[in-house]
Amino acid sequence: MEKFMLATTEEAQEFCEGIVMEMNQLFNISEDEAWGRVNDFWKRPFYEDYDIRYHETYNYWANTIYFGKETLWWKREGDPTLKPVPYPNQN
């Protein structure tokens, strides 16, 4: 799997690699699937060192990408109805 296709800086690539590693550890998914989810989730490139996406943690992005933006996953720990976004993305 190609790494993050929209990373425009080394910092952006390293940031996305951290998210991929977090997804792999949290959800026991392959690196290919994690990269695919990152690429499906973000459609705009990182252009600057101060991109707003850097304001959140790897854990936040890993969970948000895996479960979806609207799930309020942080309020639903242990909820058996919390399901990941289908992969590959079917939307």
C-alpha cells in the first residue's frame, strides 16, 4: 500500500505514520488497511507546518478515522454497537 498520498512534508508523513501505528495497535488491522483508511479519510493535502490536524493526537485520529467523525466514539467506550467504518469505504 502506498503511504499517505497527500503528505506534502516529511512531518506530515511522520504524523500519518504515527496514526497508522496507533490504528494497528488499537484495532489489530494491517498496515495496508490503516494506510487505506487514512487515504480514504483525508482528501486534502497537508500544506503547512501548522495544519490544524496536528492539534489532535494519534489516538484521536486513529479512532476518528476507524469509527467515523459522527460516532462520538470517545463517549461510547465499551459500547458493543460501535462499529468501524466499512473498509474499503463503501460510501
